[in-house]
Amino acid sequence: KFAAAIGETNPLYTDEEFAEKSKWGALLAPPTFPTVFRSQQRIQLEDIQGTRLHGSQSYKYYQPIKAGMKIACETVFKDLYTKTNANSNLVFAIFEQLGTNIETDELVFKGIQTSIYRQRSEKFEQQF
């Protein structure tokens, strides 16, 4: 269903019979599939208020995600830094997500997500 939702046509992701005959032996999840495991984790700091944006997402795979695989995901906070321009402060929060195969206890993927919190400066607010 995920492959269809993103318009994926590769038979490794869409055709169960084809995928079972491949070297993987099963239907595979498309590379961006771990986005469905996205954590709802938020930074709970009083001074970070403002619009939250999705900055980036990257994945490193240690094995393919196969149909029926049971994956445990853990998201941990890794870093926080700020960049400032004339109109706002941008607070960058970095999270790491680990996906582990529950049955084998092997790492399946590692994801890095950057969330950006945009805080308007007082100078910018006074202009309006």
C-alpha cells in the first residue's frame, strides 16, 4: 500500500510473485518506508516556540525491509543548534531513529531527522 501511495512501480516493491523469485525472496519496502515509523517526539524546551518544519531525513540500511518483518523503532535526541538571520532564529533539532528486527535483534536501518523551529525575532515583529 505504501508503494502505491508514493507511485512506486518497481516490482520488488509492488509485485509479490516477482519479489518472491528475486534474490531477496520477499516483497520489499521502498527506501522511504521508515517515514511511517516517524516519532512524534518533540523538544520540550520553553524557549523553543514557533513553526516546526521538516528539514531533512536520511536513512542508512543494514538489510532490506521485507514484508512481514517486525521492526522495533527507537528515536533519540542527538543535537540542538541555532542559526540567526535578520527575520528569525532557526533552531535545528537532530534526532536519530534506529529500526531493529525484533526476531533477530539485528539493526535494519538508522535514520537521521532534522526538525527546524522558526522563531521570529522581535525586530521582525516590530515591522508589522
